[in-house]
Amino acid sequence: MNTKTDHSSPITAIQLDSGFERMLAEKIETRMARFERFGQKLFRVANCFVSFGNLSARFDATGRSIAAMEAAFCDSLPVPEEILVIPDLRNHPQLSAHRLVVGAPYIRFYAAHPIYGQANKLLGCVLLIDYQPHALDDEYRQLLADHAAMIERELALGVVYQMQLELVKQNRNLKRESLIDPLLGTWNKAAIVRSLSMEMERCSKAGKPMALLLASLDQIAGLRDLHGVSLSDLVLVKTVSRIRSCIRPFDALGRFGEDVLLVVLPGASHLVAVAVAERIRLAVMMHPDTIENEETVLTISAGAVSTDIFPDAEPELLISLAEKALLSARSAGNNCVVQATPAQPDILI
């Protein structure tokens, strides 16, 4: 199947076609092993290592394999700060007596080029090992420098990619935080209204009804006047927790006003909406709260509206109808649920 891609700019085309994310999803060991294989073939040597210290740790503790002995030889030498080429180790004044040069595996050639990271920090080196002498001419020395530079860029690319992932994560968290009510942990007004519009559109396309509830704790204003904001806020948080226990995981709950909560019920008819509202009302009423060592019975009033009764209503109208139903519930003495109907959409008091 052909996929349409945006090749309007060379950079976009490269990002789409290069497998950038797939490449950087590989472990660093896998990516460095690719450079080692490439170096081994490019310089026609017995082995090529990309070392960041302690190469011997790659191999078992016995260190009996040829590669393990080569790694041990590399570990025994300091990391150079510039390119180092020893064409024949037997002619080197210090290393000619090295046990891995005079004895098995009889290493003869060694070359190393440093690998630098951010702030010109020495990270490691790329190493070449062979069992016969080599005289690296200027062209091959430049190739070795280029090889090290590609490794440096690979490492830098990984750092940039990780930074990008972290920024994306932070932006996602910031975006979510901008949609969450900091006290209640529900959606804030902008987010819950947006959720309502999206669910209305989705349910309309699926041919399903959608309902919403506006609910308010009847005693919240009195609690705030009597006990202060902190305590009344705590009561509101507990109320939200009880409402959550009465709705489905995919129903949306948000703070619509200071003391008014909006619940979006996708796929719910007016009968289901009233049933959910009654379940919420009973859950709140049946769990008295202890406020300053005194048990206090709390009640909730709610207004319900559904698109199966108002099929052509826009989100703003549904909210308005639910607000009027909530006001009717309050005027009826609180602790009740009122369903908005076409015959009584404007009852307030």
C-alpha cells in the first residue's frame, strides 16, 4: 500500500525516510557494534573496538578468547588525546615487551583515535588491532579521524534525540496540566466543554444519544461561610471522588463553575442520565462527612439533559438547559434531580 508523504522540503523528506527514530531506538551497544564492523572492514584489520573504558567487561571472566585478550591489551593502554598509530609494536620502546605482544595472541599493530563529547570532554576512543604491521598513510589517518567523527555525531544525535523526547514529554505534561483543575484533579471548564463538543459530534455520527449532568453540592456555600475555604475545598474533593465512583471510566468529569461539576455521558439516554444522577445523589447522601468532629449529611442537586430529547441542540444550549434544570432542582428544595424537557425548559424558580 502506498503512503502519501510530504516531500515539500529536503529536510522533511530525510526525516520521513531515514528511519531516524528506529535507529535511535536501538541500544548504544548495537549502534557502536555497527561502527566496529565498519572499521574492521574499512581498515582491513583483525578487530576494531569503540571503547568508553573497560572493554574487558564485554567478555566472560576467563578472558581466554582472542577478542577478550585484544580488549585486555587495549584496556592496559591510556586513552590518547590525539591520534596514535603504532605501525609495529615489536619496534615500540615500551610496548615491545608487553605480554600480549611477545606472547599469544602476538599483537603487532595498534592505532587509536580519541572520541570527544560535549564541552570537548574525552569520552573514549576507536581502536584498531592487527597481527601484522601496518603503515597508515595520511589518507587512512584521515579516514580514522572521519570514523571517530561519525561516532561523535552518532552520540551527539542520541543526546539530542533524548532531549527532544524529554521536551515532548514535558510539553505533553504541561498541556495536560493546563486542562486539569488543580484542586479537584478533574478537567477544567475549557477542557470539559471541549470534551462535550467532541462527544456530541462522535455520538451524532454513530447515531447514539449523549447526556450531560450539572451537579452541585447543596451545602458547599454554607460550609465555606462557616468553616472557611480550605475545609470546604476538602469536602468538594471528597464529593468528586464519590461522583467518580458512580460513572464509567470513559465518562468525562469537569469543574464547570466554582461549585458546579459537569459530567459528560456518551451514549446515555435521558433515562440513563437521570439514573446516573440519582446514583450520584444517593452516594453522596449515604456517606456523611465528619466536619470538625461533627457528622454532617451532605446532599447534591443535579440537572440532566440528553440529545434524545433535544436532538438538534448545540453544546451551549444543552449546557443552558442543564443549568436551568439544576436551578429548578435547587428551587425544589435541593437533594433532587431534575430532567430538562421541552415543555419546561425555562423553569428557574
